[in-house]
Amino acid sequence: LHLRRHNIGSPNQQCGARSSNKPSFYTAWPSISGASLVIASRFGAFRAQNRMVTVTVDQPRSPVWPTGKFGLSSKKGTVNSGTDVKPVQDVGLQQPWTNTPEQQQALQQLTTRMAAHKAVSPSMDTLKWYLRYSDFDVSQAEQQLTASLQWRAALRADNLTREDVEPEFSTGKTYVHDKLDKQGRPVMLVKSCKHVTGQFPLVDSKRLCIYTLDTAVSQLPVGGDHMIAAIDLKGLGFSNIDVPFMVWLIEAFFEQYPGRMSQVLLVDAPWIFKAPWEVIKPLLRKYQALVRFVSRKELQQEYFTKDSLPDLFRN
């Protein structure tokens, strides 16, 4: 991937507000479709205020948007996933921790191995989860956990507190809901129109995301393993489309918190999300099956009760 991130919007821009540079902005964007996309079949290009972000992917994409059941929504101005893939098999199928002698032995072995690494000592719950996720293969669990700890250390994301991320947290762009969904899962909420590209350093946005994911994990109920993310795309503008950050989120959601994210809900996606989705979709690989486009009504009816529905989706 070759990514460049630019500040393409004002930090004070309101959700749904359009760029002041309307002529050059709106004449460039529609060209990323139809026959024009054939020429750029291996590139996703996003132009805003004479700045360009280019993403190169190995897998060519279709020059036209699919239609029908798995393509464009019949409702004008919205999109859905445009994909029909089988459910991912490694979410929800981890062996339960029953404290058998074999599991205790594996835990002792992993604890000993991790103690030899110069890194933050993982909690007992973390060690158990990585063993479960690797089907109690101690070597595989050690490899995955070590890589995750190194990833966190590079971002200075060990033991983050609210104060560490307060400036960006205060925007209200992401937080964990104070109630669980119908299946008893913590819910990470994201208001996409409050994320303005370049308003904060990219590393700070990553640290806020890690803090939010860690908070969701800490709120797992006894016996609970999984969480969901509900991303509100209503009011999304060009200045909110941060492709490098979106690409990083794929790794964070599905690779660095393995098996934890059981579903990502994209709520009320507008038409301008079509082009970035074409870039992101192939990068998801098997995890495409965990991403679902929904309306507010579907979210309210299928995932929450009247009392547990987040205020974010009550309008």
C-alpha cells in the first residue's frame, strides 16, 4: 500500500457540511466511477481541494459497481456491502476455557515463554484468550501475542488512560456504549463525521482507537468473548474520508484483537462512501463477512432494545 494522508477539511467543519472548495471538489469525484475506473482499476484515487490520496492494491477491482441484492441499495443515495462471502469461521468458535489439565499446562508454558520477552507482561485473561484463539497451540499463541505487544509498544499504547487521549476523545468521535447489545456484547460507537482528516496526528487517532477497543474488552461480561462496532456514516463528508486510517483499522479490528470483533456495522452509508469502500473491501479478505451495511431502523430492531439503543442512533 502506498498512502499519503493530508488535511482536507477544517477542524471546525460540522457533520454533513460540504467543503468550501465546492467546484473543484465535486467535479473531480464523479469521475471515480464507470469507464473512468477502468483506467484506475488498480488504484483508488480521492481528490479533495487539489490534494490526492492514492491506494495501490494487488487485486484489480471491477470497473463498475454491482447492482441488485449484493450491490447498490435500491434506496437512492445509499450503498451496501457489494459482497457475498461465506461467514468467517474463526469468530465465536474458540474452545471454552474449562481449566482442564491440558489447558493449565498450555497456560503455564505460555506464561513462561512470555516472561522471557522484554515487553509488558500480559494479563492472565489475555494469555488464555490467545491460547483459545490459537486452539491451544502454545507456539502460535506466543508468536501472535508477541507481535501484538510489539505493535502496541510501537504506538506507545500500553496501559492507555483517558488523559492520554483526552484531546481527541473530547470530540466525541468514538467511545464505548454504556449498555450491551441484545447478544450481550460491548459496543464501540463511531461518529464518522466527527473525524476530520489531519485534525489530529495519525498516531493519536490510532491511540484513541486502541484505548476504545481496550475499554470494550474490559467491559466484556463474565463468559463473554466478543464485541461489535457500530459506525455511523450519516453526514459523512469528503473531509472525513481518511483512507490510511481506514486501512489501519482493518488490522486493529481483526488482527490485533483476534477473534474479538464479531461484527462491524456501517450505518446509513451515503453515496460518497462507494469509492473508498471499493478500496477497503478487498483488503478485508475473509473478514468481509463480518461487515454489514444497515439502516438506523435495522440497527434499532435487530441489535438493541428500546432502552439500550445508543442516543447516537435515536434520530
